[in-house]
Amino acid sequence: MNWGIYFDGLLACLLLATITWIISVVKNDVSIVDSAWSLLFVSAALFYLTDVNQREWLVLVLLLAWSIRLCAHITVRSWGEEEDPRYQAIREKYSPGFSWKSWGIIFVFQAVLAWLLTLPLFAIFSSPTEMGLLGYVAAVVIVFGICFEAIADWQLYQFKSKPENKGKVMDTGLWRYSRHPNYFGEATVWWGFFLFALDQGAWWSIASPIIITFLLLRFSGVSLMESTITERRPAYRDYIASTNAFIPGPRKTTQTNRNNEELS
């Protein structure tokens, strides 16, 4: 296995991140980094490709499906909106000179993180092998994850697009069984890519899905999203009490649920 190719992937991520940074300076909006996030994985994967066979083509198609879908969703969701509040806070903290500082603080940071998370892709593409049984299981897991995340994102987008739902808590569809079904779908996708890598013995690439799952649960996902939401939406406390945070499951009965059932 040629680890030099893996470091070529880092250069690809840094190049795309730098191009995105230049655009963000022109737009005066670093939120664009979120749209570019999934494309960083593709840029690295293209450098990992060596001898492409049927198995590698399948993985590449699945990677592109995940990446393009997520990029399009984030772009459409944020189109015409002001800079994300998260980045506004960072801009204020590191001003003056934030435009230059953002290259390292945000864009290089995300490029390096994405590169580290491409370990399963590096293992898959740098040592082409024939498809084993685990590979077919992996493909099913990835397709399931992409569809689950896409449906969750679409349901939330439809919910938020209706004025009468402003300030309300989304607790229908997939969101009835998980408070963050989109994050669950995202993690599932990367456990699927790990299974592809494991099919050829690259057990060490398990670091990637473990880190992604941790980030979604404890860093940029569930914890960050819910850190202040109960202050803005008190009804979310009941949602937390009745609904799993991550892995979908049956809803738990709360006093509010009992009262609603009695009134109905």
C-alpha cells in the first residue's frame, strides 16, 4: 500500500479548500465551506484511484451520490441566507483580519479533517480487490444511509418551509424516531465505507467512522445543535425526553404525551 498517495489526497483537499476560501473572501461569507465539505472527500478519492475495477467503480458511484446530494442540499438550504451564526461568532472572535485568518482556522482545518476521514477510501482505491460478500453488505448499508439522510433532510426542509411551523418542533416522519435522523444516516454511510475497506482487511480504517460518529454526537452535531435549543424552544424538552437522540427507536411515553392522549 503506497502511503505517499494518501498524502497526495491531503494536497487535493488543501487545494479545493483554498479555492473555496478565495470564493468566501469575495462573498464575505465562510458558510460556503459547508457546501464544499463533502466535495473534499471526492477530491482526495480521485487521487487514490489506481487500477479501477467493478468494485472500485461501485464505491466511486456511491461516494459521488453521497457527496453531490449533501452538497446540493446544503447549498439550496443556505441560498440567499446570511452567514451562518456559528461562523458569525467565529468572525467576531478573530476580527480584525478574519478573512485571512479564516483560511487556517476554518478551511485548512476542515481540509485536514476530511483528509483524515478518507482512510477507508484510501484503503479501497489504493489496493483494488474483487468484491466479497462483505462488500455487498457494505453497498446496502451505504445506500440505506444515503436514503435515510436524504429523506430526513427533505422532511425537515418541507416542515420549515411552512410558515405555520415557525417555532415548532419537528417530530413527525423519521424525526419521530430520532432527534437527528440525518446525522444517523450520515454515520451509517461511513460505517458502510469502512465495511468495504474491511472486506480487504483494512481494519485500521475503523478510525474514520468512529471519529465521524463522535463528531456527530459530541462535537459539531447533536451536542452543538441542542446546547441552546431548549431556551429557544421549551417544547424541545419533551421531545428530548420522548425521542432517541441518534439511533432511531420507539418513542418513550412522557407526561405530556399522556395528557395529549387523554385530551384526544
